[in-house]
Amino acid sequence: MSSSSMKKNWVRGESLGSGSSATVNIAIPTNPSTHNFPSPTAVKSSLFLTSYSLKTEKDVLDILGPSPNIIKCYGNDCTVENGKRYYNVFLEYAAGGSLADQLRKYGGRFPEAYVRRRTKSILEGLKHIHSKGYVHCDVKPQNILVFDNGVVKIADLGLAKRRGEINREYVCRGTPMYMSPESLTDNVYESPVDIWALGCTIVEMITGEHAGEELPEIPQELSQGKDFLDKCLVKDPNKRWTAHMLLNHPFIKNPLPQPLPRKIV
């Protein structure tokens, strides 16, 4: 979609959140009969001069193409608001917020069925990202979006990089408490870093606590879950399982023990 058509067709609505360099709002169509993006749609915006990360996100989403477990991108444009120039990217709206919102709301300790379904969805998204030659570099609950139908999708790819591409400058890619040992000590960012971060995210879903030097106690009945985490949180990245391997682990592949409780989407 062209910048001019988007500018005519939307105005900035309710704030959905903000980060260090971007804000997210609802994009309200001004002419519902002619607008060419779904309603509601989220618009993520950065000041044009500091929009490198957001432009990276748009470019990576375009390269990745459609995936049921990665947020959809509907286009981009530039606007001038209050004398300032903004770069905007139009994204799928997640009515359920983020996985971090769910953790705050319910305090973690999610039922096993919930954890397994969400983990499978995230793994499918990571498998797609890695198959296209990219590393997300910032997997965490805040970057996993929850939709009305219970589906979760990976978002926020502004720190993503190509696999094998040298991190030429010492740039911290990611959030420290989800970063793998090789990232923290050697500035290495390849696909295993996403698996480590996934493991940390699963720990939070199961226990409500952050993963630290020692894992919080995993309930005895989740023996397969404990083994699954052992495969994710191997300190040697060469021994860490891949997304493809983890999708075949019994914790993911075996039949679910029970339906999801209704209070959690």
C-alpha cells in the first residue's frame, strides 16, 4: 500500500503501549469503505530519525512472508504530526495483549495444556524464522502476542539479524534475563539464542518466576516439561536442541492432558 493512500485512510487512536523507541496505537480508518487494512489494526510508530529498528522489523517481516505464528504486517507509511516526522508500520491487532500481560493477570503457573499449546505455537514461529535464515534475538513474553482465538504469535523483530552475519559492533541484542550464555559472554547471536530465550519464557509460564542461575522448582507431574527445558537451557549452544527437534519432543507431540481453562484465552 502506498504512503499517500494510508495517510488519507487512518488517524491515530487509543494507545496500546510504548517502548524505548516506538509507540503502538490503534489505527482508526477515516473512510471504512475504502481503507485497505483490517479494523482494528495496530500502528507502530517511531520518530523517522530513530526508526532503524522499526524499519528492520518491517523488512524482516516482508522477507519472512506469511506464517500463522508470526504477526502480520499490512504496510507502512510516513506522517508529520505536531511538526515531527514519523515512520509507521501497520500490524495485526492482538486483542489478548501479550503473554507478559497474561502472566501479570494470572501470576504464571499456567495449566500444562496451556503451556504446551503456547510453546508449540512459538516453536512453529521460530522454526519459520530460522528456516528463512534469521534469528529473532529478543524472544520473551512481552514479544509473544495473544489473540482472541487463543493463538499466540511472535512479534517485535526489530533486533532480528541474519544467521551467520557478524555482529560487527558490540550491540546488546535482547533482554538480559532472556539472553543465552554465549550472547552475554561472547556477543554471539545465532538461532540457539532463541531456543534459550524460549526456555526462559516456558519457565515463567510454568512457575511464574524468572529463570536464573538455578531453575525454579518444576512440578513433579511435568517430568516431560523438565526434560524439554533441559534441551532448551543447555549452556553449550551446539548441544541445544533446534526448534524442529523440539517440535518432536514428547512434551509437545504427545496428546494434551486436558482442555484449556476458560478463563485463559
